[in-house]
Amino acid sequence: MLAGASDVSIQVCRNFPGFRERLRDATATAHRELDARMSAFDLTLSSGYRRFLQASAGALLPLEAALVDAGVAKMFSDWPERTRSAAIAADLDQLGGTAHATVSVRPLTASGIIGTMYVLEGSRLGAKFLLKAVAAAADPRIREATAYLSHGNGKRLWQSFLSKLACEESCDEGEAIEAARSAFAAFERAVDRS
Ligand code: HEM
């Protein structure tokens, strides 16, 4: 059967090089703004670091829950290695805070999983920089509460995610980009509420 006009946005990712770059371009402004807002937390003070973690958890928890509900483990068999909800809850517990969802997110489609995973996996890159700030904290309780920021270090999770992005399955690029934007917006709202 010939593809109809309504099938135009259904793309097989491996045939569309530059998908990652398009995701990056489509979310560059949102990333810059979030980066600026998150850089305002003083991660060397327990109050600042706790607020940063609470703001991050506020979005991470509902986004990961939406991923699970949408069947992320079927698409990413290493999902148990990628999920960070338990790590951020453990850090907050050590710092006398609590991890809970502060924003609600929409259910995800299969392509939405890809866009959301792009944002969450990409946040590991920023985490490397933030970890350096945390390492400079005088308080050892802060320096030891880094399960979230150091999660997956050495496992090349970003690289393996990028390989997956050149994916074998059909992926609606527009839907994936929309989900990536929504994921950034969820973090923005969570920072607003922190
Ligand atoms: C203060 C906070 C943050 C800083 C300083 C920061 C910084 C960075 C840096 C330096 C990179 C590029 C690293 C590299 O190419 O090796 C990066 C990539 C990325 N970050 Fe952030 N980030 C922050 C927060 C976040 C958050 C909260 C998210 C999402 C929830 C996020 C999502 C991403 C994504 C998706 C990429 C990959 C972009 C690409 O495709 O190359 N970042 N970040």
C-alpha cells in the first residue's frame, strides 16, 4: 500500500540522520533557560542543593512514571539501569528532604517516549558539570548525596541512548519533539514550584 498524506510524519529514524540535532535545536532555548534557572541554586549549601534536588524530582518522578506507564521497558531493555527516581529520593532522604512529583505530565505515545528519554538522558551531561560544584561543598553530607548526579557514570548511557535514537522502529519525529519540549516545560514548572 502506498503511503498516504497522513503517513508523511511517520519516519523510520535510521533513515533520517540528524534527528538528534533537530531535537537539540528544537529544545535549545528551553535548555538555556532551564540551565540558567538551575544554575541559580547554590549546590554547595544544603538548602540550595536540597531545593535543586526537590525541583528536579518534581519533574523527574512524574516523567519517569509516564515513561513506565507507556511501556518504556519494552523499548529500552536497560530501563532499570536508566531510571533515577530511587537515586534522587535517596539523596533527598540523606539531606532531610522528600522527593515527590510537583507537576503533572501527559500520557506518552511510543514516539513521546523517545523525546522524553532524549531530555532525561541528556540531563546526565549537565549533571557532570553540576557534580563538580557539589564536590566543592564543605559539608560532607552534600558531597555524599550524589546518587542522582553521578548516576550511570562510566556506563556510557548517553552514547547507547544516541545509538538507540538512530532507531529501528518507526518514530513520529514531530511527536518526539513535542514530547521533548513538554519534558523541558515540566522541569521549568517544577523549578517554579520549588
Ligand atoms: C544547571 C543545569 C544544567 C547545565 C549546566 C547543563 C549543561 C549541559 C551541557 C554542558 C551539555 C552538553 C554536554 C556535552 O555535549 O558534553 C548539556 C546537554 C544536554 N542537557 Fe543540560 N544542563 C543542565 C540541566 C539540564 C536539564 C535539567 C536537562 C533536562 C531535564 C538538560 C538536558 C540536556 C540535554 C537533552 C542535553 C543534550 C543536548 C544534545 O543533544 O547535545 N540539561 N547540558
